[in-house]
Amino acid sequence: MVDLALRAIVEPRRREILRLVQSSELSAGEIAAHFTVTRPAISQHLRVLTQAGLLAVRRDGTRRIYRTRPEGLEEVRRFLEQFWQDSLERLKEAAEAEERSHHNGRN
């Protein structure tokens, strides 16, 4: 699912859609009102985000209401965080090696 999610968020409009529904639910029409592209284009973006597990959708009469799925975003965060953690570990090791080198140069 992480692969689908990463492919989905590559597109800037999809990232903006995620930001829009991060704190509140919006209908497809309300989301589309924020963009200059056609409603069918927004519907396609919503479909991709839903299939990637990043959006939840519920029906309210004839309307579809969208919101982010925190658990889908959590999977992406965990995936990306592993790279961040590896980089921090390498930085820490380099700083410690530099510190040891600096101290050994004084003696």
C-alpha cells in the first residue's frame, strides 16, 4: 500500500486535496471548488487517493464526503522516517568521530 500512496502523493493537486481534508470532511464539490481543473479531473484524483488508502469516503445522501485516513498517512510516515533515522544515525556517528579526532589532536 505504501507504493500506491507514494505514487498518489507525487501529484501536487493530490497533496493539496489531502491538506484540504486534513482537518475537516469535504464533499467532492467542495474540494473541486478549490481548483481550476474540471470536476472529472478532481474525481480522478479522489479515486487515486482513496485507492491508495489515503482518503476515506462516506455517502451522505447523493454526496460523497472525503476525509484523510490517518492510518494510511501513518504508513507513509513510517516508511519515510526510516530514511530520516538512518541519516540521523550517520550524522551522529560522523559528529562523534569528529569529536574524537579533535580530542586526539589535542593530546
